[in-house]
Amino acid sequence: MSSSCGRDCGGSGGVRPYIRSKVPRLRWTPELHRCFVNAIQTLGGHH
């Protein structure tokens, strides 16, 4: 018994088309990471 996710998962079995998002992708920079860590520390995370 052979199966493929395309059939079993409700898909068409083909490759879905690329749909470009209206929102640009976020580039994770060292500066952004520092801001993230600062926000987590301010909110009281990782204790």
C-alpha cells in the first residue's frame, strides 16, 4: 500500500505556487538580536 502526502494530507499532490508576501522578510541582525534580548530581560524572561 503506497501513499503520498499530497493525497493523504488533502493537497493536490503537486507543488504549490510561490505567493510573494506583501510584508518584506525580516533580516535578523545583531542589533535586532540585542533589542530582542533586552525586551526579554525587561519582561522578565529566562529565570
